[in-house]
Amino acid sequence: MAEPEMICDYVIHQAASVFPLLEGDGFQSLVDSIAVHGMQNPIVSYKGEVLDGRNRLRAVMKLRDEGRKVELPCVEWDDKCGMAATEWVAAQNLDRRHLSADAYVAATAAINRILRKEAKERQKAGLNKGTVKPVATKRSPRQKRDAKEKDAASTAGQVAAKAGVSLRKARQAVKLDQAVEAGTVSPDVQKDVIAGKTKLKDAVPKKSDSNTGSKAKAGPARLIFIELEIQTASLKAWQRLKDCFPPNEHPLLRKTLAAIIRDESQVVEHRAEQVAAAERRLADICKPRKRGRRPQ
């Protein structure tokens, strides 16, 4: 799980962190406004986390660092308003900001993921406490759903309905969000889409990118297997070459083979490529010569 965003000593709610912070002239305008008129809207927090007011919080801290005395009003969010905290944060930001279709659906996908996680956590907590018990019911015969029903019930379908965009665009947003959650794409890429700096289609990871990443870094078991294969190939090479060198050069030949094993097992991925590379290195480094009598 990623570390929560912090501004000074204040913890930011994960839903609020979905939306990018003000930068440049926009942030400076907010600082100037608070310097003249003070804080017009308080910081909204809930259970020790800031739900709304990150930019105002930053502006006040900047003014205080400059030596100005600025009040920082803060109120506790009312959890009896009929909404979850994440839903309230989403409503505040999605309705307040002038977002493009790409930005809106990207933010909706991220918020939807947070809501699903919170629902699972509540369900798990309820089962642990014994307040919620699964009810056993007779299974009804399965009814085949058409493609439209399946699409509507999918995560992308839910995001498309909430954001009011096409299913194709919603799938792109969900794919990007899943990549961010998996750690294969930086969260800054998603924030750039929400900020309008990057188009959604350009931010979605391509299949070639994911395939390249998986090949570039093999797992521990794969690396062990590769090294064993190289060692086997080198043993065969040793058996072929040892008779071509005088006994006093055998230690040097062993060291050369060991160096090739270490080098090639780290650089080359596929076994066939490794064997071919090792043999090429052997041909270049070790030039076998037939044993014969040295001239007297």
C-alpha cells in the first residue's frame, strides 16, 4: 500500500490525493487572495485526514513561512450526510473543477477503485465482528447475460456510467488506474491526465511496454534455471577444450569459463541465446591449439 500524502504534518485522504495540486500562477493567486482576505473556506478533515483544502493549507503554510500571521480554520466533516467520505471528496472536486472528458474519467476510475476497496474492507470487518453473516440460498439456474449487460456490470461499465463517457474511454481509464495500482506506471502519469497535461490514450500502457518489462527482469527461479543451463553448457565446453590445452593452462581455462558463466547469466535472457553467446565468447577468448612437442 502506498504511503499517504502529507502536507506539513497533515495527512491527506487518499481520495483527495487523486486530484492534482495547484501550480504556478494559479497557486500564487490563491496565496495572494488569502493574504488579503484570509481563509474564506475552512479545511475539512475527518478522523485526522484532510478531505478538502489541500491547496488552501499549502497557501497558509507558505504565508506563515514568510512571517505572516494567518488563521487556519478547520472543521470536522459530518459523516451523517448520507455519503461516504470518498464520495463526498469526489463530488467536491469533480463538480468544482472544469475537467475534460479524459480528466473526468481518469479521476472517476481512481475514485471507483478506492470505493471498491473500502466496501471490501467494511465487508471483511463486518464478517470478523459477526455482524454480517452470509446467507445460504438455493442456487438458481444461471441465465446467460448478453454482451451489453456484461459490459454494464464490469468495472469499466460502472466508470463509463458515472463519468458519462464511452465504454472504450472508460476501459482506457481503468487500464491506466490498474497499472498505477500495480506499480508499473507512475501515479504522476495519472495525475497529469487529470490535470489536463496528457491525453488519456497516450498515458495508457501499451502491450509491448508490459511485455518488455516482464522480459527485462526475470524471476529468481528463472535466473537459477538459466545459470544452471549455462553451467551445463560450460562443462561440455570444458570437456571439449581441456585436451586442446596443456595441463599448466587448465586453471586459466577454468577461470575464463567461470567468468563467462557469471557475465552471460546476468546479461542474456533466453537459454539458446546464452549458449550461443557463451560459445562465441569462448571462440574469441580461448584459441585452442593442438598439443605437441615444444622445440628443444
